[in-house]
Amino acid sequence: MRKRMGLFAFTLAFAGPAALAQQGGGEIEEIVVTARKQEERIQDVPLTISAFTATEISERGLSDVMDISQFTPGFSFEKLNRFGVQGGGSRPVIRGQSQILGGANASIFVDGILYNDSILSFPFDIVERVEVIKGPQAALFGRATFAGAINLITQTGANEPENKVSLRLADHEEGEISFLSRGPLAGDAAFYMAHVRYYTYGGYYRNTLDNQLVGDEESVNLNLSLELRPSDSFSARFNLGYGKDDDGAAAVTLQDRTYNNCFLEIARQYYCGEVVELDSTEQNLELFGDDIGLDKTAWRASAQLEWDLGGFAVRSNTGYFNADSTYGYDVDITSNSTALGGTFNRIAVSDRREWSTELLVSTDPGSATRLLGGVYLYQSRRDFREDRLNGATVDQGEARTDNWAVFGSAARDFSDTVTGTLELRYASDKIGNDNPGSRPALPLIENTFKTWSPRATLDWKYADGRMLYGSVAVGNKPGFINANPLLDPSLRFAEEEESLNFEVGAKNTLNNGRTTMNVAVYFIDWTKQQLTTTGSLSDGRPVSYVTNAGETDGKGLELEVAHVFSDQFSGGFGYALNDAAFSEFDEFSEQVRFTDGDPSVAGNQTPNASKHMANAFARYEWPVGANTAYIRADYAYASRKYAQIFNHAHSGDQNLINLKLGLDMDQWQLSLWARNLTDDRTPSTVIRFVDFKNFLPRGDSARTSGFVRAFQYPLADPRQIGATATYTF
């Protein structure tokens, strides 16, 4: 399936609080962001934003959104979704607002275009900046930004020609080579960017049944950008991207029922405490042949047009995305698949097609009163089925989403220091499922949700470089369809989630630009949370489906500090408290068994979210002749994540240390790096599952099923050592 690139050396990588890049005179670089649909200095925006520039991304060795999340307090991102499907949808978690099944609570955008698919193989060497915007962003970003938004801004052409070749080699047979070229095509009127990348990773963990490596990956990426500026009043940018992924079996494992240590007397048992750290997996890979793992082809295209009409500007942003994928996977992660007749050996086939367009009109950003208004259209179609190796096919039909919205904002400077902003969005979201081949046959089922999403902000720049702000915002998340035709019709739809959010924060640039200190506290009143529960189909089989929980309260604190101690030494730290807990939620399927009749899970932490997250970094540089050498270290901490709402099984605490030693020369940048220096194997998430291999007898009054609880989780990335070289010409 894959070509291998062998050998590998010694390295170090590191990251810390976002937005620290040193510039001349020992000051922290001013970063410009577009979190409010306009260019603004990050320290002037009354929102909690963590931003990473291209320079930081390269120096810290950040290669995907999961790397970004590990060093952004309050933001988590999983490499694998519930069943280890690497080609599945992205599932960011911000401020503890997590989910297990259903749609994500935060969304990822590329150049402002919703990217509703796995983002993990997106090439970060074309990314100019990453903005992680915390808190509900529905007013300006739209659907599925209930907890926040992550926006990747890609590089454009340049006035001066630039060509860059990068090579990365590391152990576990990892290799990456990329070439990026950009520059002018016709003076100041046309610019281009072209990029190609090849990446491969051999895997680390082995399958005990055949000793094969799992978790291997291979990707090819091509990207083109054309920017036109025919006049001072008009500009256009066109982007085209292609990605091909060819990955092996996911590195996931199963802690089977023999480890269960609590509630052994109830029907399905359970495990309490930190899951064990296993070092292998058990999967029937030989049954799939070449169909094991992920085979995915994705295309994206976008066009951004802008007219400067004097007193106001008109902008449009249109994008299209298509991804076709097949994913062969051993569902039960045991050697028992053959005995079960191939039921749990499946090939998931997906075809996703999406497009969106947005039209914005804005007034002069330098005036005392600033207005912005826009309209938005979005359409998504996804066909999905599972071909089982026993010959059966389960067709889940075509999932359909049609969304339109109108939105706007008004900002007013009440004085030289005080500004108020009102934002509002009205959206209609029609979701449906068309599955004429289902048994029993169902017509198109759909529902429409209509919502208002306001946000009000007041900020006070009470001194030079210092700002206090407060905001109130309403968040909403689209509804969800449980499309199984055998499910009771009354359970078919989960309603939209809703939240009322309060935030107070301070942004400070101190010591003549050598220190930044940003802090925010927030409270979230969260209702109708979409979570999973279990029930029965019309034929009696058990099933998990998405339903609305009662109420959840979220409160927290976020802190980021960066400081330039001298022209050679800088450092910083960040911390987030994400205290999201159920305040009202009854779960009858299992909780009543755990508590001998009490269904309430009030007081429990939301699953798949760390309550405490922290990071820190330090960087020291020194001259080496006419060149510059540096060493940096990054530390990241994430507290336990619970597998389910019951707060029994959890991941344990994670501690990551990355190191990097680099040398910057005129045209060369060389580095040695080590990731996960202490070889922490804490899993990034834990999933409640079933042990299909070790059955228990049925028959007594407590046991109606032979299937007993087990726990699935992705095997953590081990310590890795490598080297990177970049040549610019």
C-alpha cells in the first residue's frame, strides 16, 4: 500500500502561549487577525483568540490542528473519531463544550470557508496563520460555531520571488518533502503561489495477529493560488487544492472486559479509573486485503473578490469542497471477527459535496461608526454506506443540509477609549436524510431550525496597550437526525443546542511591548446538549442515538502570558480552567444501574474534555558567526478526559515535552528536534465500547445480554526524534 522512507535522526520541537514572535528591539510582534471579518491587531480585538503565525508554526514543528490544540489552553482536538475513522469529520472541543456522537460544537475554516471534513492531512507549510477563536461565533461565522471557530489562513503570492524546499526525516519511518514557490506574474497586478507535498509515516504499534504495523500514513498535496490586482479598487484571489490520503489500519486498541473493576454485578459491567496503557492492537487485517485503512481523495476551490468603493467595501467569498473516501476497519478490534461472520469487518464509503458563498458590505473601518452586513448560503450533501465483509450493506442514505443566513454588525466609538459593538445573525437550517433504499423504506425526512444569534460587546482601552472588555452572546448548534429507519420516529430528531454566554476579559501589552498578558473569565448556560444514549430498535436490537440532555453549566478562566526577557531570551505560559458540568440531566439506560435507581448525572463533568489545561515555553538564541542558533522547549498538560457522562473510565493526565535545537543561516534553516521527550503514552481520548470477544452468560435477572463493556482508545504517539532542513532561494 505504501512506500517507505527510512532512517531518522535527532530533534526537538516546542510550542507555548500563542502569538509570541519576537521582532526588532526585543518587542513582541504585532499579529493581525480577521476574527471579526476585518483586519485588526489581536490585542485590539475584544475576543479570546490564540494565534499562530507561519514563523511560529515552522519553528515549533506544528504539523496539524491536533498539534495546535496541544498548546492552546481550552482547545482540544482528536486525531481519531469514535470508531477510529481517520477520514471522519473533525471534532474540535473548546471550553469543555464536548460531544460524543452528532455534529461538532466548533468548526474549522480555511480562508473563511467551512471545512467540514478531516483536516489532519491539510499541509501546514502553506498556512500563513491559525486563529483559534473561543466562545460562540455564530453571529459572524455561522452554523456549527457553537463553542468557537478555528480559521486557517493560507499564504498568497508575494511581491518578491520566493522558492522554498523543506525536508523532514524522523524515526518510525516518517518523511516529508515539500516545495513552495510564490512571486509576481505581472508586476504589481498578478501573483501566484504553487505548492506540492509528499508525506509518509510507517507507524509504531503492531497488530498481534500478524505482527503488521498499524497507524501508517501517506499523503500527497497540491495547492495553487492566483491573485489579481488589476486596479487599486479591485482584487481577486483564486485557490485550488488537492489531497490524496492512503493510510493503513488505525492505531486503536481495546481494553477488554477482563479489566473491568467496578459494577461487576450489573448486566454489562464497567471500568472505573484510568485506562491501562496498552502497546498493541488486535485486528483481523488480513480479511480486508488492500481495502484496509483509508483511501481518500479531496478537492477544494475558492474565490475571494473585493471591491473598494470609496466609503465602503464589497467582498465575496465562495468555496467548494468534495471528498470521496473508503475506509476499511475492524469494528470490534478483536480476533473474534471471523467467528461473528464478518459483521464487524466493514468498509465505509463516503461521498461529501459542499459549497458556500458569502457576500459582505462594510463601511470605512476608520470611521467612528462602522457597519457590516452580509448574506450567506451553504449546501452540503453526503452519501454514506457501510459494506460488510459478510455481504450485507447498510446504506445510511444522503445526509442533506441547506443553510441560509443574513447577518450584520454595528460598532460605535462612544469616545476615544470606549467602543460598543452589536452583532446579529438570523439563520435557517434545513437538515434531512434521503434514503429510498432503506428497510423499511423511508421518504425524505427533514426538519428546519430557525435561529437568532446576537452578541453585544463593550470594550474600554483605559490606557495605552491595555483594554478591558465584556460580552454577552447567544450560541446555537444545528439539530441532528438519527437516520436509522428502525428507530422510533419520536427519537428521529435532536433539537438545536442553545447557550447563553458571558465573558469578561483584559488584554495588556506592557513593558514597551515586551510583555503581553491576556486573561478572560466566562460563564455558559448550556441547554439541550446533544449527547448519546442507548435504546432499542423496532427489531429489539440495542442502538446508540443522539438526544438532548437537560442543562449544563460551564465556567472557566483562560490566561496567556508572554515576555521577552532580553534580545536573546523569551518565554511564557498559558492556563485554562474549563469547568463544564451537568446541572440537570437524567440518563436511564445505565445510570440507574450504577446508582441503584437514581438516573441523575448532575455534577458530572462533560465527557471528552479536560478540566485543566496548561502549557509553558522558553526560547534562547545566540549568534554563531553571522548566523543565529536557538534552543526552545515546550510543555503541555491536559487533565483526564472521561469516556462518558458517568465519569468512571478516563484517560488519565497527559504531560508532553518537546525540544528543538535550530540554526538559522542566510538561506538555510536546520533543526534537530524531539517530540514527546518523556514518551508519555496517555491516550488523547477514551470511548465506551463493547467487548465482542469475551462474552458472559445470560439468564439471571440482571443479565439480558452477553455483551459486556470494554473501552476503546487511540494509541498515543510515542517519543519521536528527527531533523528538518529548509532551503530558500
